[in-house]
Amino acid sequence: NGFADFCIACWVFRNILIPAGFINEESLANSIEVLIDERQDQEDIFAYKKWNEGPHYVFDGYAPATTSDGRALRYKYSNKTNHQREDRVDFVRHCKVEYCLPALGWLAVASNFKALFQADLIHEQYPWCAMALTGGTFFAIWAVLYLAKLVLYPHKVWKDLDHKMSRYSFSLISIAFLLGSFLAQREQDDRYISLPLFWIGAIANLVITVWLLARKVLHPVGSGEINPMMLFPLLGNLLAVIVLQKWFNWKGLMDFAFFLFGPSFLLWNLLAAGILYQVIQSPTLDPGLRISLFSYVAGPALSAQGYLALTNEMDIVFFTLFFFSVFTEIFLAFVFFMNYYKNKFNEGKWVAVFCLAAATFPLITFHNSRDTEFTYIWLMAHLATVFGLALAMTSHTISNIIYGKWFRTWPRGVSAMAFVTLTHDAFRTAGNALNELAEKIQDNHFQCDEDREETKSKFVEILDAYLVTLKVHSEYEERYINTAVDMCFPGREKIAEEQHREIERDELELHKLLHIIALNMGMPARQTTGSTDPPDAKMIGSPGKDPWEAPISPQGHSRSRQLQKQRQISG
């Protein structure tokens, strides 16, 4: 239906069921009308409609127009809810760079089996050929979709390049070319397939590495951006050395291999130490990015194999790097059983397949040097784990595509800002309910006295819950949201304090009103915020006077709407 833009059920209803008389047209029309009315009622619950996202504007007013490093601060203002931002599945518009990871994983596993064949540990080529075909098919499908996205939605591709996480994923494309070059190598002439793939992957990965390093220097990254995915461009350069090994006898290529290996190896050690320190110090590493810690397995493994390719010596450097990779793999397996990676499946899980496959290369070399039963069992167990993990990831990937969990946008989880958004939606919903009840009470639209008392009780119950939620919301916003915002926009503090003082005055008046109403209805007395004593009844009336007769001030409604608008804009 989605690909053909054609609804089978609509065609069956229109051409078979309705003409044959199985369904009454009038009843069907009434059902559709009722459904539309219900959807309209659901939308009317919110204080706003579905707005289109507006154009970009330079942020002006009390906030600075540039960031701390001099870049112009641009923002997009939208009143859409998270549910309104959910788009239907679109295989082109929502194709992400990370969706090439299934291809990368299968190409890496195929490279492992080809290395086994070259080491005479298996005697058939069809296993790695079948896996290479699987990975190539995944990559071809992804490449067609992403190229279509580049043509139809170039601004989306630019957003991927500018995104603080997605920009590091572009190195995955060049790594896929390098793995394809390794798989295409033959004993005879391979200048027409393998060598072009190598140069495309190596040069592209080198450019990406330099670009990302320059960007870090020009625009220093924040603590929230630091994650192990930053190491992947360097892993691509180390992999290029291993792929280039076959052509070392060509003039100048040995020097090019040292050029790739030296800076990448040193930078990997420096960045890996800094990133690991940041990960340990900060508990805010996104659960979806925790799997990228497997790059600490791939880095030493590829470095060890690259060192061996360049020096042809299995000395202390090789064994140090190899066993550091083994130790890291054991450590990550330990935290796996401690539920460190316990979150829903996403495309990032394929990172573990690639990194574990990268660790297989030096393990094959180590087994060839020792040739013991233990190393053989170790190698086969490791390879079975990688292959089984790839099969499991493939089943999850196909399931997510079939059920529409990929190639679409999803609202963020309940993060700090998302929590505030949820409570704002709750305030709008409860505010409309309170207004309706207040109008009913004020106009005295009751069928009987019992209906009047029930309406009052419901009003008090909702208002009480509203004020409790508002107190928690305000404290949460002040403690977590405003503290971070004020660090970036120090000029915001003055207007925010004025808004908060006005809200606190309104909240105090509402608490006093709720207390008087409760006394008149014989309910337990409510307490004002921040005080254990009941409010002073003289400020808003006495218990002997019916507080329901007090008119609702239109000016108060206008001020609330104006205040809500100011808070939305400042937010």
C-alpha cells in the first residue's frame, strides 16, 4: 500500500461491498462522521492546533544573537506536539546515515570468513561470498535511498552533516567501501574493482577525519557531544592499512600506509583516553550510544593487525594491543550481563557486530602463530558469536522495517525537556476542563442540587491536582531546565524572574481560593504552597460567603493567556 500509494481495503469497499449491498452507505457515512467528530474533539482538548513549522529567524531580544564561539544562533519556533511530529513511514525522507550499518556488519563478517579461507581454516568460499552478497545488497538499497534523499531533500542531508551525532556516522560509508575492497581482492588482476573501491574509501575517510578534527578545533564540542562514535573515522584509517597490505610492493603505497597508520594510531589513543574519562565522569551517556563503547575493542585490534602488516613482526607492541582488545571485550561482556545495554533495538546495535568482527582479524593471526586446540576453540567461539549476533540483528532490522519502526521520525523519550512538555500538555488539558466547569458553575447550569455539588467537587479535585502538578513542574524547571539555560543566556534571568513572581502570585491566590472552597464544602482544609498554615481568608473572602458567586475576571484570563504566550516564546 505504501509503495504503490494504493489502498486495497478502499477498493474492496468501493467496488465490491457497497455496490453489492453488503454495507449500507448511510450507516457508513454516519460512522465516518462520528469518527471525524471524535478526532476533532481530541484535537480541541489542546489549546492550540496543528501549526506548520515556521521559517528560521535570528534569535534577538534579551538573548545573545551568537553562541559563545561566535556562530549565529538560529532557531525554529513551532507549536507542534510530539505526536504531531510523528510522520508516516517515508523510505526516502527519513533515510538515515546509520541505516548503512547492517551492510557494514555483514561485510565485516564476510571479511572474517574470507580471512579464515586465506588462512586455510575453511576450505570453501561460498560462506563469505554469500555474506558479502548480503552486505552488498543492504548497502545498495541504502545507497539508492540516500541518494534519492540527497536529490529530493538536500536540506535533510545537510542537517545530517551538521548534526552533532550523525556527522560521525558518515565515516561508516567509507569503511563499507574499504571492506568491499578487501572482499574484491583476487590473486589475479584486481585493478578494476578492488583498487578503485580502496581509493574511494581511503580518500573519503581521510577527508572526513580531517574535516571532523578541524570542526572540533573551530567549534569546540560540548560534553553532551563527546561519545565513542567520534573514534570511527580513525578506525577507518587503521582498516585502510590492513586492506592496503596486498599492494605494499607498489611504489609509494608503503609510505601512504604509514601516513594513514601513524597519525590515526596516536590520535586514537589520545581521543580514546579523553572520551573514556568523559564517559566515566558523566552519567548522561545516551543509552542508544552505549553500544559504541565496542569501538574500544576494534581500535586496539585494528591497530595490532595494522602494525603487523607494516612491520611483519609479532613483538611486544602487537601482543600489547591484541590483549588490550581482548581485555576490553571481556569487560564489555561483563557490563552486558549487568544490563548496561538494556534498551530498545536501534540501528546503532550493529556497531557491536562490526567491532567484534574487527577483533577477529588479530585473533586469526594469533591462532596461526600458536596453532593450539585452545586458540582454535577460542577463534571458533568468537566467530560463532559474531555470526549469531549478525543474524539476531538482521531479524530485528527486518522486523523494525516491516512494522514501520524505521524510516520515520519518533518523539524523544521522557528527557528533561520532554518532561516539561508533558506537563505543559497536562496543564492545557486540565485548564480547559477547569474553564468549562467554572463556566457551568458561574452560569448555574445544573439539573439538580446533586449535580451542582458533584460539579463543585470535580472542580476542586482537578484544581487541587493542577496546583500540585504546577508546584512539582516549577521546581523541576527551576532546578534542571533554567539552570542550564541561564548558563547559555544570562540575559534571560531578569524577565524569567518577573514571570515566575507573577506565576507565584497567581498560584498563591488559587491556593487561597481552594482553601475557602474546601471550607464551604466541608472538605479538609488545603494548605498554601510553602506554608503549613491555612491562608488568610480576609484576602479573598470569608467562609460564610459563597466563593462560587465571585465572577471570574476576564482580565485574569487575558493575563494568563499573555503569560502563557510569553513563557512559550521564552521557552
